[in-house]
Amino acid sequence: MQKVDQEIKRIIDEQYALARKLIEDNRAKVEAMAQALLEWETLDTDQIEDVMQGRLPRPPKPTSTPANPTFGPDAGPDAKPAATPA
């Protein structure tokens, strides 16, 4: 049991050290992503790619809202799905 515990501790310590090194080595990228998340709340793949390439993330792409939403925040609390034509 002690050998198993020692091996588990070794693996955890090794992986912790690796994760810490990766974060420290990429601190500028972590900070850039954190700043972008504070500003825009979410990041898309293009923005993440910008950060990973050492560039400032571009603004988020505009999202389109359906003209007649049946569900979601604009639909209201009593929304029911729209009937589909037969």
C-alpha cells in the first residue's frame, strides 16, 4: 500500500510541476486570455489562436439573433415552440 501511495504522490508531484512550468512559461498568454475574458466573457477559437500566436485577440464576431426566437432570453418565460407546418 505504501508503494502505491508513493507512486501516486510521485505522479501527482511530477504533473503539478509540469503544469506550473507550462503556466509560468506562458504567463503572458494566460494574462492576455484572462484580460480578453474579462472584457468579452467568452473567447472563440480565432481569439484563442491569436493569443497562442502572441497576438492581441481580435474582437468577438457578431452573433446573429433569430428573427422570431422560440426559446431563450428573448422568448419570455411562457414560450412554447413554434408550430411546424404539416
